[in-house]
Amino acid sequence: MPRRKPGRERPQQRKKTHHTESGDAFRCVGCRMDVPMIAPGTAHRNHCPHCLTSLHVDHRIPGDRRAGCRGRMAALSVTVRRDGEWLIIHDCQSCGGLSANRIAGDDNALALLRIAIRPLSDTRLPVSALLAL
């Protein structure tokens, strides 16, 4: 293969990023689907409704976008508030931080149930002990 001439370097091309026409969507880091920013039931969309994957963007307050990590956050488990509202517990794959995020009205119900019943499939814990809680 012939070598390039040392004085002729090509300029670096700009990376083509995916933006929608209105700029109100983002691409999921888990399943690569386009996710609308508007979510029923919450003011700040912070996870994919299909695979429940998120990015570590919020620091302390939902919507503040002050986290410097920007790591991928996997859905670890779910918890339920006293009023019956479900929260997804996300684990950051980069820094190990945990966060609780409200579910949205369009989240995948099957994915939520898979996470919710995951402790029942653990053979180390007796099912009767979990059901007594």
C-alpha cells in the first residue's frame, strides 16, 4: 500500500450526531432507540422506556444535569413508595453510584416486572421469607 505524502493531511471530519427536527429526543445508550423527552407521569425523562437504561447526568436534584460522570446506568431493582408509586433503582457502571428514578407512564411493563420479580428467582433466599415481607 502506498504511503501518504507527509505534507498532505486530510482535515478531520465532524462527527455526525443524531438530532431530531425539534430536538426533543435522545438516543438510548442501551438499545439505541430514539426516546422522546416528554414522558407521561414525570417532568424529567431520564431513562429509556424500552430497556430502562439511563445515563448518569443528574447529581442530586432530578433534572439538574450536573453529574460529571456521564456513565451508563443499568436498572438494578425497583422499590415502591408508601403512596404506591414505583421507582427504578439505577446503578452507574462507571462510578458505582445509585439513584432512584420515578417510572414513567410509557415504561415497558414487562421489563419492570422482570426487575421486580428478580429476587424471587434467587435460590439463596427462601421464597417464603420474601413473601412474608
